[in-house]
Amino acid sequence: MPLHRRLPKRGFHNPFRVEFEVVNLDTLSERFDAGTVITPEALVAAGLVTGNSPIKVLARGDVSKALTVKAHKFSGKAAEKIAAAGGQVEALA
């Protein structure tokens, strides 16, 4: 028997899974000033993410500044909190 048939297979591995880099609202509010346009390039320059994966913004913490955030994906609560603070949310393709 060949080795690849003798070894057990474990679980399912989805080849189409997309891994997002996560950024939370509390880190955005402490790193950026009010009125700033936050792009993926700005997040890489700030050292919050690496430049390889798409970015998702999550709702941990609060934001009290009006920020314009451009990312690939947003959680529902994060988009609500940014809009409530007077900011804008823009989803990138």
C-alpha cells in the first residue's frame, strides 16, 4: 500500500476559504485622528495589518471620532458604530 493511502485523513479543508485580517474599532480610534480616511495602505503603514490579505473591521470597542473607513468587509455592528459616530463606511471589492 502506498503511504498516502495508509495515513488517515482528518476533516475537511476548504480550498476556497478566504482568510481576513481583523482590525477592531478601538484600535482604529486610538491610532487615527478624527476626519482621517483609513485605507488598507494606511493600516499597513500603521503596522496594524500586513498587506497580503483582505481586511475586516470588527466592532470591539467604541469609536467617538468621525472616521472614513475603507476595508473589504465590515461586521454589522462595526458599520453601525462608525455611522453613529458621524463617519462613513466604504466596502472595497
